[in-house]
Amino acid sequence: MVWIDLILFFILFALFVYVFVSVTITKLHKVYLAFHFSMMLWPFCQFAIKTTDDPIFQLFYVKAAFVDGAFLSIGWMFFTILLTGQIQFLKKRVILLLSVPIALASLGLILNPFGWFVQPVNGSYVQRTYGPIFWFYIAVIVIHVIVSLYVITVSLIHSKVPRVKTQIMLVLKGLLSAAVCIMLDVLLNVVLDRYLPVIPGMTSLGMLLSAIFFVISIDQDKVFDIVTIAHRDVMDTIALGILVLDDNETVLEINQALVPHFSLHVGDRFSIENILQGESISVKEFLQAYRERPLVTSEIEVLHPTIKRYLHIQAAPILVSRERVGRIITFQDTSELQGLIEETHNQNMILQERNQALIEVQKKLFHTNRQLKQMAITDSLTGCYNRHYLTQQLETEVVKNRKLHNPFALILLDIDYFKQVNDTYGHLVGDEVICSTVEVIKRCLRKTDIFARYGGEEFIIYLPHIGESQALHTAEQIKTSVEANQVMIANDGQPISVTISMGLLTINDFSVESDLLEAVDKALYQAKHEGRNRIVHWKR
């Protein structure tokens, strides 16, 4: 009987590992994994109580288990709110009202004044009696369960999408499993402990059952997909304004491009009429299509009267299994384009009379096209080639090298601990560090080498017509030069120095075909794993 809680702990731990290795980790996944880890602590502490005869350690494990239960109670409630999408409940006053009682109960558990929380039986906390603080603790948990059930009920009433209802029902089953087991544990092992033998592991079993329901939902129903669709890290890198709504026109996500122009926040009710004002025919047609044909993409271009900018607005449905679960509305600022159109029109009127002016405009257009072509293949921050250009060139080069048996090499490098630079000095200083590092690397390369930004602080170098020893020498020279480079920061007397980890792949054997980018990426990963600031050389 002693091992029941430990066995349940290991099952919960196995589910934790399964979720971690089998799904793409998003912010909501991280919340769930932290929640799942807290569920694992309860059975572990219950087992630990029975492994020692020292009442001091026994009391510690008892307190740890119940404090963990307090965190689980409040965590379950907030996780239910997030998972059902009822974020209107996440108001400061509501959070305060629900958090303060459980915090007071946790404080009482820890202090255990006058034994009002728990007292030992025969000097041991393996068998124990509970006092008024315990019953206050149970009452708060019951309130949290009631609030969670209310949130689930509201979500079921307002949701019309079967897929969403299925997910909510899984949440409800998990909540009821845990709540029923906890209440049975209190009834049989606390209230009726004088009349019945102790039944161990009931609360742990409830946590296990609830975790199983969540894992089923995560694995089979992809319960977190709607968050992945509007992933914040991707949205905020796009200049296009993006607004993600659910099927009730509630704002789920709004990216940084829209924040300065529209007073919208996550959880607000969105009204397209507040954005489009006017009685023009195009506005009326767009609004009619928006309301009456939600499964069809609608678009319009208008001059917004408030922000005084031309906007191209497109409203497209989000479909899951051919059912609409929300909308994505994009806002593209076309003011510059409209200005260019008007300017071009004015110039054309003049060019009809001035042929020489036409020649000058053609020169400008040629220069602009050349700049656009250059912009399409280069990185805007560093000026080196971008990843798309390098992969295109590499496809051609690899075919040619295989045909002529020309040796070549690839270097994939990453600036070590670059996140610490951004966190300490800010992103502007981080950009200076990247640009300075790029300049140092360029001085070590030949004119025939192709140097490209692979993404973030990662860069890739293609070295044509080069042997193993020369490629390794070039990599060593780059590593040494970067390490010796010092970036001076304005208003700061201390320069910044960084190091790089490098994966080097040299190709001499053309009989074996393999994914070169994958191979050099693995070499870089090995360099990082072995301690960074080093070169890992792989040969093919």
C-alpha cells in the first residue's frame, strides 16, 4: 500500500515526458507542463511521508503536498479559463478574490498554528488528524471547482463549434475526475476514518485521471492548435497588421503592427463597423459580405478617417474540418503605394510634354528595380545574403561540384549566448553586435565565398573549391577573429566580446548523397552541446 502513490507519481511523470517529446511546445503547452509537474508532486510527497519515521520530515512532506494542492487548485481554475477561451474572467478583481483565500490557506498550512491544520497520531504524521485550517482549505478548493464548472458551462453555452465542445467536455471530465476523487478521499479517509480503513492514493488517482484526459486532448484533438495559428513570435515580426478573432468576434490575438492605431486588446469584442465608417457603396458591400458570407474572403481598400491612412483590409475565415472557428483580418497600409500612384499619375501628365523627364523617370525606375532585386537576396540588417538566396545558389553549386568532383565546404555558425546580450543591453545593442561580428567574418572570407544570414544570430558560409585543411584553417581564423573583436557601446565604458560555435562540413566524397544543411546543422548542435566556442568538423 506504501507504493501506490509512488507508482501513480511515475505514471504522471511518464505522461509528462510523453507530452514534452511528442508535441510542438507553445506558450500554452508550457503552462500545461508546469501544471502537470505540480500534479506529480502530490503523489511523490504522499509516498515520501511513509518513507521516514522522523515526524519533522513527515510534517514537511504533509505541508509540501497540501501547498502543492493549493497551487494546483488555483492553477486548474486559470488553466480551465485559458483552455476554454473565456478570458473575460481574467480580470484583476476576479483573480484577487480567488487567489487571496488560497494564499491565506497556504500560509496557515505552512505555519500550522496550535496544530489547527494537522496533528500527528501517536507521534507520527502517517496517521494524522486535521483541524479548522484544513476545512477552510477544502472549502476554498470546492469554490475553485465551482468557478471552473461555471466557466465550462458558459463556454459550452456560447460555443457552437462541435470540435470546441469536444475539447471542453474533456476538460470537464478531467475536472470531475479530480474533484470526485478528492472529495471521496476527504469523506472516506478524513470524515469516516474512525470507521473505515485508510484507502491510499485516491487524490493521486484523481490527478492521474485528469492528466490522462488532458493528454488525450493534446495528442488526438490538437487542443492548442488555435494558439499555434496566431503564434505571437511570428505575428510580431510581420509589418502587416493582423487581428485574430474567434467565432464570437472576440479578439484572440492582435500583433504589434496594429497596437499603435487601434485601441484593441485580447478579450475585447470586435466590431468591424467601428473600423469602417462611411456610407460609400464599397463600404456597404464589404460590410454586407462580412456579415452574410462569413465563409468567403472579403476585402476593401479605404482611407481611414481617424488615422488618415489608406488601408487594404481583408477578412478571411479560419476553417477547421470545414467549419469556421474564427477570422483573420489583415490591415495593410497602402498609403505609400497610393502616394506613388498619385505621384506617377502627375508625372505622366508632365512626361507627355517632356520627353527628357521620361528618360529620367526610367532611370529612377531602373535604379529602384535594381535595389528591390538586391533587397530580395540580402539581409536588411547585416547586408549579407539571405537564407533563400544561399539555398538557391547551393542547389546549383552542389550539382556542378558533384559533376566536376570539386571539393567544397559549409560552415554554420551561431553567436554564443546572444540572448544574454539582448536581455542585458537591449536589442539595438544586439543588432550592433551582430553587424560588427558580420564585418569581422567578411574580412576572413574570399570573394568567391557566399556568406548568408541563416536566421537570428545564425549564419552560414559556402566555401567553393576548398580542401579540408584550408576549410578548417578558415574556420579557425573566423573563430579567432570574432573572439578577439570588441564592440564598443555608447555610454558604456565596457566593450562587448562574443564567441561563436561552428559546425564545419567538408565534402570530398561525391558517391554518398545526404542533406548537407541537416548535416552541418547537426555539427553545430554538437559544438553547442560540447560547450560552445568551438568548431566541430564533419567530413563527407
